[in-house]
Amino acid sequence: MPDWNALDWNAMVRERLGAADSSSVQEEETEIIAELAAHLEDLYEELRAKGMCESAAVAQALGDISNWHGLAGKIRRAKTGEGTMNHQTLNHQTKTLWLPSLINLAASMIWMMILQRATLRPSMPGPWLHAGLAFAWYPVWLISQPLFGAAAAYLSLRAGAERRTELTASLFPAIVMFGLWLALITYIVLERYSHVSHQWPLVLAGIFFWSILPGLALLLGRFLYLKTQNVARS
């Protein structure tokens, strides 16, 4: 009498699919065979729990699938559909979030470098220099941020983004700068630089001028763009 508890369900499935040699089966086919084998084993265990003998349970589990190739095809199509759906989701995120966000960040940083090169940095008190605030070009850069926020909102919404995604794209430069300042603070705390402890007001000033204030300007541009769109629709 065969040992049904030691039955190789994968081998049984490969035999019925005409792929007895597992080494010749592709990775996708191996996954399909594994799913079919797991289904058979679950069915077998269910029949055994109902009191059916081992041989009858195995025979009924195997006979439960009338079209092996048809079932394998359904599993294959389901996996292909899942892969297509994942690809579509990734493509949607790229168009609605990452592309507008990176364009927003790149435009903001490039415009900053242009202003820095075009403007002679005036002499100013030491604390302002440590905070990274150059009055010659900073106001011009800050005033332009609403334009970048509005442009990011436009690109994101045109691609079909939800409001939360569009908001992230609009604020992306400020979010990146806030993350950089948090990383700097974490590094200072972990390394325990005692000589920096008296300069915390300057660190906070840097967060305000390079993250919070630009973030408010980006939000202003986003708000004005959305308001304009609502007026146009009405």
C-alpha cells in the first residue's frame, strides 16, 4: 500500500501537466505547480478530517480537478494580471507623485543656484551666515516658490493624482529640506557635539528659513492654483 502521508503532491501535479522533470520547468510554472499542489493537499486534509480513508481521499482530491491545463492557465492569467496591475500602479505613482515632485525640487534648486551665481553675497553678521540666509537673493527665491508649488499641483492633478498625492508633490522641496535638517540634528545629537549646543537657535532658524517658510510659499501657490481651477469650473 502506498504511503499517502509521504506523497509528493508537486510530482503528481507535474505528471498530470506533462512536466515530470522539475529542472525543465520555468520559475513561473514552478509557482503554478506549487499552488496546485497546495490546493490538492488542503483538499486531501479536508477529506481525511471527514473520515475518508487515505486512498479514497487522494483519489477524490486528484479527481476533483477535471481540467489540469485549464486550471493552470487560469492561475497563470491571474498572475499575469497581478503583475500588470502592479506595473500600472507603479506607473501611476511615477506620473502623479515622483515626476511632479522631482521636477518641483529640481526647478527650485536650479533657480536657487542661478540666483546665487547672479548675486554678489553681501557682508552680513556671522549668525545669518551660519543660518545660510543671503538677503541679496533669498527673497527673490522665496517669492518664486508659489509658482513651483502651483506647477507641481498642475502636473500631479493632470496625471490623475489624489489630493494627498498632489499635496506631497507641491510641498516636496520643503519636505526634502526638512528631512535634511532633521538628519543634521540627529547627527549632532548622536555625535554629542557639545560646542554646537549654544547654536541651536541658528539650527532652528535654518529649519524655518529653508523648510517652513518655503513650505508656506509652496502651499500658497497650490492654494491659488486650486482656487483658480474651482473658479474656472464654476
